[in-house]
Amino acid sequence: MMQRLRQWVVQHWPRGGMGGARPSVRPSVRDLNYSTNPLLASKTPPWRSQLVVALVGLSFLGMVFKAVYVQAINPEFFQAKSEKQHAMTERVQAGRGRILDRNGRLLAISVYAPTIYLAPQQFRNKPPSEEKLRQLQELLGLKPAEFEAKINGRRSGGYVPLRREAPTELVRQVRALRIEGVGVEPRYVRSYPEGEAAAHLIGWVDSGDKGVDGLEWAFNDVLEGTAGVRVVVRDRLGQIIDELEQISDPHPGEDLQLSIDSQLQSLAYQHLRDAVTTHKAKSGSVVVLDVRSGDILAMTNYPSYAPANRRQLNDLTGRNRALTDANEPGSTMKPFVVAEAIENGLVQPETVIDTTAFRISDRLVSDHDHSFRALTVAQIVQQSSNPGTARLALRLSDRTLHETFSNLGFGHKPDMGLPDTLVGRRTLGSATGRLRPWQKWQDVEKASMSYGYGISVSLIQLARAYTALANDGAAQPLSLVKGFRGGEPVRVYRPDTARTMRTMLRGTISEGTGFRAQPAGYSAAGKTGTAQKLEGRGYSNSRHCAWFVGFSPADKPRVVVAVLVDEPQGTAYYGGQVAAPVFKAVVENALRMMAVPPDLEVPLPSSASGVAAASSSAAGKANSNRKARPTSPKVEP
């Protein structure tokens, strides 16, 4: 085999080679190997190895050229391509609009409150010097063990907040340290200067700065503004490392101005809180209206909650009870029945009416702790006679009385000009109350409604109804937000009827059951009311609603004030005892803030004898504040 291979080589590969004699040079080791070893001679020839080396060299030169091209000649293309792979668009939060009171005072504002954060993995990759670490811990008030726990507490991506709502100076000092993995996230928090006093109106926002309740929710689209859009590059930890493009700028939200007077709101809240705590009541509400415009000057409830932290937020503290809760109004309904009887020419203030107790459908209608054989219409109002008012109601047709109640706003939601989307909302959705169709009335129901049973109203409904008496017979539309007003005034009574009622209601305070409501320096007119609360199928003997609603000054009213204290405890649970003093204090504050001149002399401090005489007079009037209990339910002024 080897011999044949050698002969073949000699025959086909002559010494002269291809095309001539072979040069007489000393054969190389490779040549000798190839010539002496037929197997090697049959392998890949040398030119092919040279070709491989040449190709490898050219590839290397190509890579060098590509690197130079990418880094020096045309770096923009590949840089943009890389950034595109890590870039993302995100919303840029717009500044939330402010909520202001009628005088421009702040009720809600967004305050810059950044968060200092730690990215643990980034921090571990490039730890700071011991001196910088010590300074950081001192600035943040963290012990070394606490700081170490924060670093080790988050092994994966993301960050750990070190200080929320950090002061501006602290942010500046932390940034000056320039520590890798420690950054500042811009954030805004909503601040509510009036706190609990206006919480039910204003509402609150969530961590994303979106309105959740109250006006913050109702007008979120207005307050929130329009967010901007930008393109950013984030690292693998999700932190922004570069901003590539601002596609659109954010547009701040618009401000919202209310009809509320924040100072009056705060004072009303304080007076209400004092009354609720003093009488150990379940809750209370106050509404103050401007008679001339229908503006809601104050609307507050107690207990409330702090909108900034909401730790006390629950079903009771979270409801705007002046709007959402409907209760039987007791004797505060009597002026409307008397006014309608006068409006229809059935009686005059001096007309004498039988006020003895009587039965209707086996229901006894009587007064609590006293009775009169007969009273004039004016005295029926002043002494809050149940039988007298019921007899006047029975003289009116069912349809007429129902139309009057409806025109006053009972039986349907009060229109404050707010968006329809607020229907049913916890803090702004208003209660309809209960007013049955007149076709279903019976005489016993009609008589009961005349002194505030069998009908339920919210405090805002009752306050608005009293504007008809204060505003010469026209019930004013309400307004809570500037630019939003609920319709037009509704004519309920003739002007002379309303003026007659104002005179009679003034006597309720000066000579009747509401003497504790008399403001210092101002005349006033109003009505007390105390109603038992439903409990099962009957009425409770221990749970009451204490009311007082009125206006001041009596002749030319400027404000209507409505007060409700729910379930006062103890023996002092009548409207004249519990709610009337709150009315007095709120009226004094409101009229002085509105620069209304006093129309009565402010009495000087009394001597000891004068005080004793006043106390004796008050005791006598207090006795007249008690009335005989009807079988069910009982009614007291």
C-alpha cells in the first residue's frame, strides 16, 4: 500500500514541479514531511491555511472599524436606539387647584412635601464613606441599626422611604451629600387649614392626589388639571436616570371658591362641639344661610374627622349629616302651617283657637306639661301649642298643605347647583326626606305633620324653608360653590304673610319657649323643636332630636341659622335648652362678621340683684318650656 502511494507521487509530482525545474534550495521541514510522508502530503495544502489567517485578520480589522464608527464617527444613531429600548413615557402630575372660602382664605392646598428614599441595591453597589454615612444618619435621625435594617429589608428592586414630607432644608442637606442610592422623590400632599371644621364639605384625596370624597371628589376634574407627558430613561431599579423629552407640559388645576366663610365655619363648629360634649349627645349639625343670596355661609357637623390622616373616619364621623340625615323636625314645622292658614285667609294673628287636647283616630293630641283652653294664633306659635296647630292644619285641604310643604323644599333633594353625579354621595348627596303624596294622607297623619311627626327633613332643607319666612315669602335657591346656584327663588307666601310670621316668631324668643336663643344686641325670630326618635314600631322615651331654627335681625333678616343636636342625654334635652344657645352664639358671630349694626341695646353687666331677677325670670320661662306629653308621640317646642 505504501509502495503504491510512493510510486503515484513520483509519477504525478515530478521534481521539476509545475512549469519548470524545481529550485535547488534546501527543503523545509514542512516540505520534507510532506515529501516523506504521503499521508501529510494528502492533507490541506498551505494556501488554504493562509486564506484562513487572512480572513481572521480581515474580521478583526472590521470589528475595529465598526467600533471606531460607532464611538467616534456616528454615535448618535446607536445611542438613540439604546435609549429607545429603556425609555418610557409617563404622566407628569399637574399641581392641584386650591379650594378657597368666599374671602379667598385657604380651605385646601397642595404643599410640596418630598420623600427621601433609599435604593438598597444601588446603595450596596457603591457604599458611601463612613463620614457621609454618619452625616446621613444624623440628618434623618436614624440609628445605625435602624438604617442597616432598611438596607437589608429590601433585597430586590424598588426603594425604601427614609423620610416622608421632608422639610426643604433637610432635602438640600441630603442632596449635598451626593450618596449613591439615596434620592428625593418630588411629592405633594394636600393640606386642610380648617381641619375637622370643614372636613365634610371639602372631603379628601388619596395617595395619588385624586379626590375621594366631598368637593375634592365632586370637582376632581376641575381641581386636578391636565397632566403632562414626558419620556424618561429608568435604570434596572426603576429610578429615573435621564429625561429625554417633554412631550407636553402639565397644566395646573383651577381653583374652586366656595360660599363658605371659613372663620364663621370654625366658630360654628366650636359652639356645636361644646354643646354636643356638654349634653353628651350623639352628634350635632349647624347650617348658616345668607338670606339675601342663598349662599351657604357655614355647614358643619360634630363629631368630625381630620381629612389629612382620617384615623377617626367612620360612618358617623364621615357623613355630612346636615345633608344626608333626615329626622322628624318636631315643632319647627308649626310656623309653616300657621303661615298657610293666614295665607288662605282662615285666621289672623289675633284669632282665638281652641287649644284643649283632643283625639283623632284614637290618637291624643295634647301639650306637654301644660295646657291652655284657648290661645290666639300668635300665642299658639309662641307657646308651641300642638292642639292649636293641629286644628289649623285640619282646616286646610290636603293638597294645599302638601303643595306648601313641597314648595318649601320638603320631599325632594335641595338644589345647590352641584353636579348631578353627587346624588347618593356620602358627604354631599342630600337626603330627600319623607313627604307622602297628599292623596294617601289621613287626618291623623295630617295633624301629626303639623307639629313635626310623620314627615322627615334634613337640616339643610329646614334651613332653606325658613328663608321663605325671612325673605318676604320667597324660598331662596342655595349656593355652595361660586358660579353654581340652585335655580330661582320659589314664591311660597305673600310678603305680608311672611312679615306677620316674623313678628310672631320674634315673640317666640322674646316671650316664649326660645328665650335662650336671644342674641346680644340683635333681634331674632325662630322656633324651638324637640322630637322623639323612632325606635322599632314606636317612639323612644330617651332618644330625642333637639332643634332650633331662626333668623336675625327679626325685621330685616340677614342670616338663617339652623341647629340640630341629636340624642342629648340627661334631663336637658329640649330644643330650647340644647340647640337655642348654639343659635345665639352663631348669630352673634355671623352678624358681627357681616358688619350688621346691632338693632337692640346691648345690656350692661347686671348687679347682683339684677342677676337674681333675671334668673327668676328665666326660671319662670323655663317652666313654660315644658309641655304635656301626648300618648304617642310626645312633642315639645
